[in-house]
Amino acid sequence: MKTNNLKVILTSGFAMFSMFFGSGNLTFPVLIGIEAQSSFIFSVLGFILTGVCLPLIGLLGIMFWEGDKNKYFSKLGKIPSFILTLIMLLLMGPIGIIPRSASLIHGSFETLIPSLSIVVFNFFFCILIAALIWQKNRVIEIIGIYFTPIKLGSIIGLIVISLVVANHTLTSGTPALDNIEAGIKAGYQTLDLIASFFFGSAIYGYIKQKISAQHPNTPESELKESIFKCSVKASFIGGGLLSLCYIGFVILGAKYAPHLADITGQKEKFLMVIAKVAMGNYAGIFVAITLFVSCLATCTIVASLFSDYLYEDIFKKKITREIAIVLTMGLSFTVSLLGFEAIYILLGTLLEWIYPLLMVYAIYMLVTSLMNYNKKNQSAMA
């Protein structure tokens, strides 16, 4: 039983890492490293606070509610909960993560093929996502088993090789408190707290399906406890992998600051420049593929989530799921034509007010859930 559970935990943990690590996670750690220089450790602390700790709070909170996001937000009331869910899914999906990812990947490939049309590239990128989510029940498995090994291996390879050959001596950057603040704000831009509510629900559902199938004769109370514990362990595996990658990318930003300082308005090209400096012109192909796989994994899950929300909650199954997918990807494609920088500014404005509110709610829900969980355990022992 433990061996089977370990496989489920590892697959889920890797899938969680792959879901979270998208366009913002590849870009914003580098940006704060450029600004921080020798004070990068403070930027790391700020970024991990909002880019890892807050999403973990959201994940653990949703796990206590057995992955049911509707019950999780029910304390807000039916209409506020519906509106908030719609806003969050729009930010995650067709006006946020998906178009930003498409623009990031296009910007990377554009350095290799200057004539590459953003319209043509982003169109086929959206078509590919639609094809991957056409079969609903395979999304988590595809991400955990196929995408993550390529994604994780490529990211680690890029970080290690680039750091080994880096020869820039770090200079004094901005003050420590400024770096912490910059890290916190950059962590907002990942959208990972918002994503945690929905990714947690998807991961919990996957773990529940696998463990229930493996142990059909286990009592329900014991099965729920096992699913919960596996979900928590998977969350920490995903969070740990994210933290390691963030630290590496922040240091890369600091080490390669002289080469990146003049292109802070073209954030989508950061990693391409680093790779070319560290490994030569041909390394650009490697990085472009890394970015492609990284963003595709995240976009696949958020597109699936938003399509299902349209199909089940907005249109009440009066349209087919396939039409919901087409609507999702059509809106994503349209917004993606704005370009990375415009989407970055748009999201930054929206997140300045919505993120603090969600942070307070997530902390409140986790604290109350932990208190109820402890009370239940004490009653069972009495």
C-alpha cells in the first residue's frame, strides 16, 4: 500500500510543480535578481513568501475541504463566491496565464526566427492546448508523467550550466527591504495563490481516484485520511521543487545582470539572452524548447479548468465541452496578441487589490480548518 501511495504522491507532486511553473515563474525571479544583485537573498525570501508559502496555504486549505472549491468559498456567499471564482479563472486562464505564456514562448522563438508571426505562432499554440485537453481525464497524468521530467531536467540543466560559467562579480543592489518588497510583488504576478485553489482541487481528485481504485475495500474514514495525507505530501514536494528553481533563477538574474539590464522591457527574452551568453548561440534552441514545455504544461491545466467551468457552471451543460474549449482558446488567442509586456501591466494592476484579499481569506480558511481537524482528532481519541 505504501509503495503504491508513494508512486501516486510523486506523480502528483511532480504534476503540481509542472502546473505551477509557467511563464511568470520563469521570468519574474530573474527580474528581481537583476535589481537585487548582491542582496538577492532578500528578493528570494520575498518571492518564496508569495510564490511558494501562500500557494501552499491555499493548497492545504483546499485539501481540508476534500478538493471542493465550491464549499471552500461558500463562506463568502453564493453570488460573491461565483463572481470571485469567475474572476480568478479568467486571470488564470484566457486573460492571464495562457496569453502571457503564448507571448513568452513567441518572444523566445522570435530571437531565433525574427520573421515569426505572433498571430500564426499563438494560433497554433492555442490549437495544441485544445488538442491536449480534448480528453478530460488524462490531463493530470499527461503532465505528471510526460511533461515534468522534460521540464524539470531542462530547467535544472539551464540553471546549473549558466551558474557554472557565470563570471560576473555581484555589485551592491537595492536596499534589503526594497528587495523583499520587490520579491513579494513579483510573487503576486505568478498567480500561484489563485492557481492553488484550482490545482489543489484537480490534484486531490486525481489522488482520490487512484487511491480509491487501489484500495477498494478500505473503510471510508481511513481512505479519506490516506487521500488527505498523500495530498499534503504531494503539495510539499511541488513546493520544494518550486523553491529550488526560484532560488536558481534569482541568482541567474543577479549573475547576468549586465547582459539583461537593457532589456527589462522585454522580459520574455531574459532566459534566451542568458543561454546565449553562457552556452553560445545554439543554446537558444534548448531554452526555447524548455520554455515551450514549461508553459505548455501550465496552460494545459488552466485551459482545462476554465473550459470545464464554462461548460458546467456558466452554461450549465447547455453547450458541449468541446465548444467550451473553443471559446476558451479563442479568448486566450485574442488576448495573447497584446504581447507579454501589456499583459504583465494589466495583470499587475488587477492583482494589486485582489491578491491581499485572497491572502487573508486563505490564511483564515487554513487556520479554521486546522482547528476543526484537531478538534475532530481529539474527539476520536477521547
